[in-house]
Amino acid sequence: MVPPSLSDSVRDSLPRRSVLLGLLAAPLTLAACTKDEKKAAPASSSTTTSPTTAATPGPPRVSGKGLPADLLTVMTTVYLGGKVPAGGPVATALAKRKVGKKALTVTGSTASWKGVPIATVVQGKDVTLLVKGKSGSSWQVVGGWWPSLKVSRAPFAAMRVLAIGSDARTPQPVEKCRADALHIIGVDPKGVGGIVGIPRDSWVPLASGGNGKVNAALVFGGVKGQVDTVARATGVPIDGYVIAGFKGFKDMVRAIGGIVYFADRALDDHEGMKVTKKGKNLLDAQRALAFARERKNLPNGDFGRSAHQGELIKAGMVMARAMGPARLAGLLGKMAPHLGTNLTPAQVLNLSAGVFVGSPASVRNVVVPGSIGTRERQSVVLLGGSARSTFKDIRNGRLGA
């Protein structure tokens, strides 16, 4: 997932973000043959040589520098035969695989997502996603694709995730401040299906009762209230959320080394700071946050700001894709401490792996349109038929499907 923002002008030349990951371990060992030994015969006898003896090689295995032995054991069953620890559609998909007979070398990374070990392992064009449960349990294959084994991507249900950017400043509670960035991110078996931004001043029925600006739902009802409000107002089923405040967002950007963003024009000023130049930018934490928040210097105000946030999300995806799937687990591990979420590790891996299925640069990033009006002496955004059409479009996880 996902910082509170990212870009249509992002080029797929670098880096998931966006938002946006190497691994290695235990080389294969083969028993060495003993050297021939020559025995000296008595002077009256001819010289003889004892037969050469060699240890029997063990069965072929999968190796990978830096990867834990128990993980490589699971990968050996995936590629060379045996019962793969997996369930549901993943187990069904892998049951049809065409296993090999030769030793293989893989690459990948391991990390922790909210205290749960996760891993991504790569062999050629194959990608395996794994999660390790409670202490002492085995690694479980929770997703992936294995063209070398004649297995396409394991079935993955479309999901719609709400990315929430809280305007909480330290020490304010992230889940009780206004949600000034709201984006529905759709992901389906074909990859990331679209990003839909919701203007923060949209006037909607609140899950806590009455009507109000959509960003107030977080204040009155916490994350559950915000998710329920968006689901009811849009008609889009929300399968999970990620949330970060100002500090979490900046810490996440620092953890991944900044966000590479291609700007089609310069953004000269935000509270006295030059934010971007035209062309390639490496946004540090402060500038990334400024880019996500600036609206006064944009011709369309909050609508433009929401579009910028979607562009940052796309930039993170492009970065992750450029790093490659072997590093995905490591990247997620860096992001995890700075995000709140109800997504399981398996969901996070499968959602994030979507950036390697389709091209992030082609992902549509839209902000639903609306008219400016007044309600209860407040300037608000009134969502009409065009907004409802866009919400209907993203329900299946893909815009324009």
C-alpha cells in the first residue's frame, strides 16, 4: 500500500511508492568424492589401485543466498515436488504445476509486516508470496505466479482499499483528526485497476449520523466511521484501509529513500518552499508532504490537490516496480511501522504484487467531480451524476473495465 498520495505524470522509468524492495541464504552442498588412494604392493607383486569411493549426492534442492533454510525447504516443494503448504485457490493452482528435477537458485527478501514474517521469492519470471504464522509454524504460500511451472497467477479476488491521509500532527491521534486525503484504490487479477480521489469537502451522510463533510467522518467515528461513510456515500464496497498522519507519511518516505516523481510543471511555493521543478524530482519527506498538501497555487484547488495525492501513490508504485518483486517484502517491511491498517499480511502481499502484473504508469488516477455549494454556512462540494458514475465504475476494482 500506500502513502496518502501519487501521479498520472509519473513515467514508468524508475522507481509501491510508490507506495511501493534483496535476499539470499544457505547454498546447496554436495558431498565431495574421496580421492583415489594407491596402495604400495610388495616388490614381487604388481601395483594395484583400490576402487574409487564417493558419497551419494542428496536429492536436488532449491537454494538462495541469505534466505532462511525453512523458507528454502518450502520452495523446494514448490519446484521439485511434494505437498506445498498452501490453502484455498493457491493450493488448487499449485496442484497443477509441472515440477522439475534439477536444483534451482532463487532470490528474494524477508521482512515483518505488523509482527508477521513475510517473504517474496523470485526465480526467473516466477514470483512466490509467503507468510509465516505463529512461532514454530511453517511458511505458507499465499499467492504468486509460476510460468516456469505452467501456472498463471493464483486466483485473487478484486479488492477496494481506502487510503486515508489524516491531518494529525504530533501528538494528535491519527484516527481522530480530519481525513484530508481519501482515495479508493482498486486492485484485481490484472493488477492495480485505478485510483479514485474523493474531495475532502464532499457533503455526504455521515455514518455517525447527520450530514457533513466527508473528512469529518474520521473525527466523529474513527477509522470505522470513515470507512463506513465512504462505502455508503459511494456505493463502493471497501475491503480494507491504510492510514497515516503527517509524521507517519514523512517517516515512510524517509524509510524508502524518498519518492521519485516526474512533474509536468514546477510547483514553486508551499509555505515558502520550492516543491518541484519540471521533470525528474526526488522528493524528500518534507517536499513529498508539501506536494500532497498544496492547493492554493493550483488552479482547481482541492481537486488538484487530490489529483496530486493520487500521483504520489502512482509514483510509489512505479518505484516498487523498478525495484523488482524480489525486494517487495523488504520494501513493505520498511513501510509497515508507519501505517495503520486492517489488511492481513497475505492481502498486503497480493495487493502490492499487483504493481508487477500491469504497468503502474498506465493506472488511471481520477478525482470525482462536483459543484461548489453551501451547506450549514460551509463551502462544500456537491457530488452529482458524474461522481456516481465513477464510483460505479470502480466497484469491481477497475476503472473502465
